[in-house]
Amino acid sequence: MILKHVILHILDQDAHQLILSQNEMSLDQPNLHDYLEKQILKFNVSDYQTSQLNADDYLAQVLDDSRTDSFADKTSQLAQKLFTIISDIPAVPGSDLLISEYSDEDHDYFALFKLNFTPRFAHLVDYEDDVLSNKLIVNQAILPNAGTVPDEGLIVDLMDGSVRIIEKHFQNNGQRMAYFAEQFAQLSPKPSVKNELQGLKQAVKHVADKFDMPLHETLANTQEIIYENVSDQGVVSPEKIGEVLFDQNFSAQEVYQEALESRSIKHDIKIDNPLKYQKKYATQKFVLDSGIQISIPIEAYQDKNQVELINNPDGKITLMIKGIDDIKNKFNA
């Protein structure tokens, strides 16, 4: 990653003050490259939403290379707009607005991260009547660590106009709302992969409840299909999941399609971070009514010589774990 421009603006909600930097940060500043690179890497493996810029979009016009504005001027315009919006939402915390332009693998990117302040205790060396006194104070303007996902922000691929967005919801006038994508960036992003998979799960659960199907088994089969889709293709097909889960039950398939449409899931779900979701779905997790929690690697769950769920005539379920050669206790002191 090669940094080209970096600037920092301060959005101080508590003081109701916007402090715009007139100069870019020195790219030679110690640890700057490392901090930004880690933030960008974390952002790119997070559950972001996606959108696409058109030439007449607000953000596209601000970033247009044909404009003669400096990087500081462009980012100041964005910071001013963002500060105006959040000034009417008291629940939004103050932050530093860290904005950069960088190149990576022959593409140029524009990144805007709203790094919300987190109060932290710090020490203060003070004197009282010429007597040294060490104290604790609360620093209200601590930024998140480099290893954490930015609280809110966006990354624009300047070569193709694709946008990745992370936003948070805040309480405002008794309602939970998000402002970053629609009000600030003026975009209507697609739901994140996480939200779409949650919608898919709810659609499956709806059908399982309606047709009295064993929910633990139906969801386990759903997870197995998602895991295989992600591993093989990097794409999850809700339609194929319905065909496998509700094979020959055309009424269930119809209800499933209606449930997907009500959740605006009418397309295959592309997984941009397949390794993340392979890891996430590689283990089947069950919670029994006794409080026992069980985690089973998906390969073992698929092998009846290792794991078997048996539905008994009395309606109870027996979980059999077979072929155990050794057991280790993972007691952590």
C-alpha cells in the first residue's frame, strides 16, 4: 500500500466545534502508514455494505479529478457536511475524521474513516503547593487501536467507483437510526453479507416453523450448504438452498420464496471474504435444553461414523458421538 495523501479533521461534538486542518499530514510521520494500513485491512474484512458511484452522485462530484480543489479543500467540504449532520444527533460521539488516498495493486482508493472517541484513563503529573502529585484523569479523545475496525467510514475504488461502507445506528428522538450512508454519502447501499445471511436464516426458520420441521436439523443443513457454497464458489445461492432443504415439498419451497422476497433477497449472495465465512461456518454449534453446549467440526458432523442425531419415538433426541480415542479437558486457569 502506498499512501498519497492523509489529512485529519476533528469533529468535537462536546464542544460543538469543527476543527479543519489546512495542511495534509506528513507521510513520514512515524507509525502513520502502519496505523492506516491496519485500519484499511480491518475494514476490508469486516461486514461492510456496498454501493456504486454514478457521475452525478454527491461523493463522485466531490472526488472528481477534474476539480482544481486541493485534497485539503475536498476533505474539508466532506467534514463540514458530516459535522452539520451529526450536530443534530446528540448520541453520535465526537471523533477524528481520518481521510486518505492510497494505491494498492494498481488501483487508487479514497478512504474516509470516522474514528469515534473513546474515554480512557490516563495519568497526569501535577504540582500542588510545589509538591509533586500524580493523578488519574479521563482523556475523552482516545482513538481506537489500529487492530480494530473503524466505527464508521467508507472506501471508494477510484478506478471503478465501487464503494464499501460501514455505519452504526444511534438513538435519535426515541428512534434507532443510521445517517452515514444515506444522509452523508447520499448513497443507498446494499445490505452487508452478514445481514443478507441473517435474512436467509430467518426465511429458513420461518418455513421450518410453518411445516413443523426439526429446527436444529434444518438450520444445521443450511449452515452446511452455505459452508460448501462459500468454499467452492464464494457465492451463496438462496434458491439452491431451498431446493435442497425442501426437496419435493413444493408448498414449503413456495413459502420459502415468499419469505426471501419479503426480505429483498432475490439474488445470489456474493462473499467477498470467503475465508472469513469458511471459518465462521466450519463448526456446527448446538445448545441443548439442559444447558449443554456442543461444538462439532462440520466434517465430523457430516460423518455418521463420528456423530449421529437420532430422533426417538418419544420425541426426544439422542446425540451420539462415536469412535473416541482420547478426551482432553480444556480447563483454563
